[in-house]
Amino acid sequence: MKICITQTEPIKGDINRNIEKHLQFIERAIKSKADAIIFPEHSLTGYEPELAKNLATDINDQRLDVFQKISDDNQILIGVGLPTKIGNGTCISMLIFQPNSPIKIYSKKYLHPGEEKFFVPGENLLPFNYKNNKLGFAICYENSIPEHSKKIYDQGANVYIASILNSINSVDNDIRRISAIAEKYQMTSLMSNFVGTSGGSRCAGKTSIWNNQGKLLEQLDPVNEGIAIIDLNTQETTKIQL
């Protein structure tokens, strides 16, 4: 199984234009024979808490149908980030499209201090099987919560995927934490981050892949959009600047 993670520069608050950008990344992943592609936190809107309430949507949004069609036609899992509506507020979520399957929703349960002004905690999606692997997910701050990564491990995941937004001032903390998670729980681990500016911060890039001993196998640079891919069977990695 090949997993692709992306490093994108979001267009602030513009879901339609961000969808068009996503399609370019997905096309490149398909050409590279990836079985899954994951985007950063709130990849379809940028990380813009003040705008999130008005941008929030749900799985019935017809603008998102294109991802299900591509997933079905190309047998690829696609994980995109955007705010979603629930009864009492707005969640930070990832929508996961699988071939010929219902959409899965992973919502951030552990909010970063300050996010509670704009968001409510959501429901984490438990690790699930896909192509003979068990995938566990985290959104940004959750990688700093020990019980979160332990639960993923306890549920039998062998792959840990963190979809984040992180700035140049703090990305190295996430890198150290996710490397430690990979080593402690022997999970191949991946981190997808933005470049450019989002949420008023300069984003740090450094999208990364670690093996299940916590060794860094691949890392993108701090400024350019691109993708990184790991073949879980061979542990070979590749990266492409877009």
C-alpha cells in the first residue's frame, strides 16, 4: 500500500478554488499509484477560525461529490480537511472518501487552547482497516495528547497520520512528538502540513514520514508545495515538488 501526504498552500476561505488545487495533487498521487492521499488540517478552507462558522458544511455538500467520484474511479482513499456543522457548533474535521463506501468523518476531539472560542470538540474516528493496514488519524494538537496516540495503538493501528497546521515557530515540536509516537508504538507515521500563510501564521511545511522505529524517512522543504509517498511494503519513499 502506498500513502501520499500533501504539503499545500491554502487559498483563504475559498472552498471552490481549494478543491481545484486538491484535484491537481490527487491527479499526481494517482499517477504515482498511491492508494491514499491525505491533506492538512482544514485544507479546503485554510485554517481560519474566524471564518469557520460561515464556511462549515457537511457530507451532503455537492461540491465534495468530485472526491467520491475520483475515489470510486481510481480506488484511492482521499482525506480532506474542512469545518463541519454539528448541532451545537462547528467542528474541525477531516472527510475521508473511500472507494464505493460511505464517507467517514474524523473530527478533532482535543482542541488547542483558544480554539474553543470558535469550535466544539468532535468525535474521533477509530482506526479502521484499509488495504490490509489499519489507519489511525490525528488532527494537529491531538498529537500532543498521550491518551490519544495510546488509544490509536490500543485499537491496533499500524499507521498514524497527523493532519496539521503548524507555524515555523512550533513545527519542530510536532516533529519530535510524532517521531516519538512512531518509535514508542511501532507505527509508521506521517505528518501533512501547510506552507504559505494561514490563520495569521507563517506555515512551516516540513511534511514528514517516519518508519515504525521513529526514523525520519522523508521530509519536504519549508516553502514549496509538494507530496511525499511511502510504500508500506518496501518502506521506499519518494517526494515531488509541485
